[in-house]
Amino acid sequence: MSTAATLVWSDELVLGDPRTDVTHQEFIELLNATADSDAAQKLPKYQELLAHTVEHFAQEERWMLATGVPADFCHFSQHSSVLEVMKEVERRALAGEVDLIGQMLEALVEWFPMHANSMDAGLVAYLKEKGFDTASETLTQALDTTTGALSCHP
């Protein structure tokens, strides 16, 4: 068993959008499963977490693009940076540096709550304002691009 840090799902992480909240719960479960895995399962569990994170971020990015958020918005670049590091950790773990996974998990434990409660909370509020249904990934009303904007700052 690893002594890597883990996250606990709590009311403080609930953003009020069921699809976002489920995706975030899954992320935490996979992160914790990776942290709790034995040495033989560490890399396969990490790869599951990475695959989930790729889809998690792609999901949010589809939503942002569908509601008029430009692809150069800071939320996209934060996702890109996190995935770049996660993929590098996978590459190096495949080459034998499996202990880097624990360090990556610790960084994710520190990063995720702040990201969820700032950027993702802002995104959920923005999507609601724009009438975007995350379950169907469709707008429930005509997109009004003259009001509301996401911010890169909490």
C-alpha cells in the first residue's frame, strides 16, 4: 500500500451540476484507487486515472466550446498543462520510474480542490446562465454571447 495523499469527496466539492459532480467523484475514486494500489497495480491504475482525466477534460472543453468560450481561454491551458505532466509521468513510469506516480498523485490532491472550486465552479455557473444542459450537451435556449463571461481569476 502507498502512503500517497488521497482526496475525500465532500459537500465542499459539490458544484450542483450532476454530470460534473459524478465526473469529479469518479476522478477522486480513481485517484484514491491509484494511491492505494500495490506496486504491481500502480501503473495500470494510474493509466485508468489518466484515461478518465483525458475524457473529463475533453468533456468540459466540449461544453465550453459549445457555449462560445474561445479555445485559448485559461481553463483549456490549465487542462493541457495537467495532462502534459500526467502523460510524462506515464511515459517515465513505463520506463521504470513508477515512484513518480506517487508524486503526481500528491500534486493532483493539492491542485484538484482549488481547480474544482474556482474554474469548474465558474464553468458550472456559466453553463447554467447560458442554458447549457450537460446531460444532453445541448443548449436549452438560444446562445446569448452578449452577456456573461468566464474569468480566469476566482
